[in-house]
Amino acid sequence: MYPQGRHPVPLQPGQSFKFTVLETLDRIKEEFQFLQAQYHSLKLECEKLASEKTEMQRHYIMYYEMSYGLNIEMHKQVGKLCLQNSEYVSAKRSLLGYLVDVCLSVEHV
């Protein structure tokens, strides 16, 4: 109920608990100003966090797009390598078939 750093003054023996209207208004005014400062501070912190959240989302999207692009590029490269490997194997198979035919024909001669 009291602003931070402000503690109620304990009553002295024989002191009454009466406050004047002006003292009460001053106290309410101080508490209101304290709450207003707290609100302003929290509002600034909230705006800062919202800005950081937006920045983090922007980075996430950027990294996602990069990752997606790299994944597609890897698939293209793997596809090319598989095609090259298939062509290489086919050429070797043809060459081996030719060599086998030549070797067989040489044995029969």
C-alpha cells in the first residue's frame, strides 16, 4: 500500500491516529505519483519486450528461409550426384561388358 522505500512512521505513546484532510490528500498524491512512475516504467519495459519479440521473429523467419533454401540446394546437389553416379556406373558397365566380350572372343579364336 505504501510506495517502496517509504515506511509508515510508528505512533509514539499518547499520539493519536488523526490525519488532516491535507495530509491524507498529500499521501494519496504521493502514492498516485509513485504508481504513475511504476506504470510508466512497466509500460517502457513492455514496449522494449515487444520490440525484442518482433526482432526475434524477424530473425527466426530469416533463418528459416535460409535453412529452407539450403535444404533445397542440398537436394539439387544430391540429385545431380546421383545422376552423375548413375551415368558413371552405366559407362563402367558398358566398358566391362565390352571387355568381357573382347576377352571371350579372344579365347575362342
